Amino acid sequence: MNITFKSFIVAVSLPLILAGCGTTPASKFYLLSAEAGHFPSGSSPSLGVGPIEIPEYLNRNALVYNREGNRLHIANFERWAEPLDSSISRVIRLNLASLLDTQNVQSFPWSKSDAPQYGVEVTVLNLDANDQRARLVAEWHIYRAQKNRATILRRVIELDYTMSAGAVTAAEVAPAYSNLLLQLSEIIAAAISEDYASQNTAAANN
């Protein structure tokens, strides 16, 4: 009788365990996208982007965003399709190429003999989203890559993007972060454009 009862428990439990395993949700994958617009046709100025640094809490495959206060939500089944720092670098390169109309853009590291005119470093200090807004806090640095990394401009900036009403979802995070990177790229592009025009004017007057 005892053996029969144990066999009944095993027979009933095993299908339940297997059924539980079968309900694991499928992972979804997200990409950041460049939103600057047209494909570039020019070749100058030459740009180099990187290194890009992100906080350790963002250095994971799963999307991370705020639910309330200081509590982070890690969406284990909502994943980035590529490492986040690589994705940020790719999007900034594409945005700057479009905004400055140059195809001459490369990623860090580059050889000394092939150094670009302008180098762009970005350190992400904070990147999050909640029910009201997405926010990017970043330090960006533009320097002359061909002239011993002479600094042109270094700034820390905070950028916002208004989220749609309702609880934030992973599907909203990637477009929001893409918009924040576009805003950052526009600011960096404006600074490079101003310096590039100034350099050309100075060269023409010599």
C-alpha cells in the first residue's frame, strides 16, 4: 500500500513539474536605433567614437529600469540584442555620421597612423526609465585625436524623454533610450561642427 501511494505521488508530480517548465516565457530582444535621418554622403570631418563606458548595473544582457524610487527592475526575459556599451557606440557613430554628413567614422581603438580629426568619449553616469520619463546623465569629451588628445570640450549633461502614460514596459525602453542618444549626438555634433568651421576659417585666413 505504501509503495503504491508513493508511486501515485511520483506519477502526479512529474507532469506538474514538466508543465511548470513548459510555461517559461520566451526571451524578447531589443536594439537601440539611430534616429538622425539620412545616410551621409561626405567624408569630412573624420570622427572616432569611444571608448563608451556604462555603469556596472547596466552591464548585463537584461534590460534594467526603474519601477519606483531606488528599486530597479531587471527584465530577465527582455534582453538587449548586443552589449549595451557596443549598442550605444554604434548608435552614436551612426547619428554623428548623419548629423555631420560624413562617412569617415570609426570606432575605438584606432591606430595612430589612422587617427581621426575628432575623438568622442562618452561615460554614461546614469541611464534609466520610469513611469514618467527616461533620463540620461553622461559626461562627453571631444578631443583632437591627431594632436595628443588635446581637449576641445568636456561637459556633463542631463537629458530627458517623456514616457507615455502608464507603467513603463521593456518595449518602451529601447525607443526612449534611442531618443536620448539622439539628443546627446545632436549636442556633440553641434560642438564638432562649430570647431570644424572655426578651424577651416583659421586655415583660410593663413
